[in-house]
Amino acid sequence: GAGVSQSPSNKVTEKGKDVELRCDPISGHTALYWYRQSLGQGLEFLIYFQGNSAPDKSGLPSDRFSAERTGGSVSTLTIQRTQQEDSAVYLCASSLTPGGETQYFGPGTRLLVL
Amino acid sequence: KNQVEQSPQSLIILEGKNCTLQCNYTVSPFSNLRWYKQDTGRGPVSLTIMTFSENTKSNGRYTATLDADTKQSSLHITASQLSDSASYICVAFSGSARQLTFGSGTQLTVLP
């Protein structure tokens, strides 16, 4: 595709429910990142995938958060038993190679947990 | 702890005027410094990437400077346009995907 796409664009859920957020990176990009952006805050790193290597999960805030990347392309971020503090914009980015390359961001998924 | 501080937090200017946004970073090791523009409701878009050996880099009306000795960067916007209204985010990269440190951004509003 022309850019990174994310779905849904908005998600409202009740506390305690599970949610799945999807990211379609730019075709051919080997690196994929998930970030969380809370209102007025900088982006918070969550998880990083690079090719077939084991993902860097060091940014995941709790074991309720998990992510997978199938076939080196599409990625899904899952939040189980959502809490109100999970409300944020979840941004996905991809880059052609890891490290110093420019990241291309998707539009984000705005999650609101009631 | 790696940190990126941006100032001002918000800025309002009139169309056609110039402005400069500041970024101070405390990141080690340091690999490169990035500026992103984030329109409301959109993901960030890269404006410039500078390594420690680069002092200045331009992208149209945007000019970024970097002083690796003082660990300061600035983003200068010339002849501002209404479409420049956005959040401008400074990001320091330490060399691994985990070590991208984002500032909280400067919210720029350009008024007609």
C-alpha cells in the first residue's frame, strides 16, 4: 500500500473487555513498531518487530498487552481486560530497515475505555 | 535516563511569520536527532534526520540545526502557513529500536 494503515481508527470499549488493534505496514518494510501516545505526552515505545527475529517486548506496560506479527507483515496488538488508563492513541510505524531509517507512521487507533 | 525536552509547549504566530522551536536532549549514546510533524488526528511525519556530524539540514521552509556539544536542536520555520499548524516532535535515537526517545512536542498554531 501507499502507507501504513491501522484499524479501527476509533474504538470505544468497556472496562474489562479485550481489544485487538491492527497494523498494515508498508510493503517490504522489515521493521514494525507499536507506540502509545497519551494526551499531552510523548510517544511511549511498546514493542518492536524486525524480520524473523524475536520481538523486543521491553516496552509493554503489563502482561495484558501482547502483539504478534504474522508472515512478517500485518501486526495485531491485543489488550486484554482493558482498563481506563489504557485509553490512548496507539500508533504503528514501519521502516525499511531497523535503526537509523525514517519511520513511517500510521494514523493511529484512538482507544477509549469506559 | 534518556530524556528529550521541548520548548515552548505551545506557540501561536501569525501567518507569514517565522518561528523557532527548541529541543534539548540527554541521550547516550547518541546516533541521530529527528524532527516530526504531527497533524491533529494523524500519525507523525518525518521532517529531518541529522547525525552528530551534521549541523543543519533543510526541508523546504523547515530548517533544523543540531549542536551535538550542547545537545541542543532547533527547528526553524520560515514564512509560516496555516498548514504548519501541528505538533512538532523532537526524537533522539540511541542506536536501537528500543531507544527512540520522544519529546512531548510543541503545539504550533498559525493564525490568519
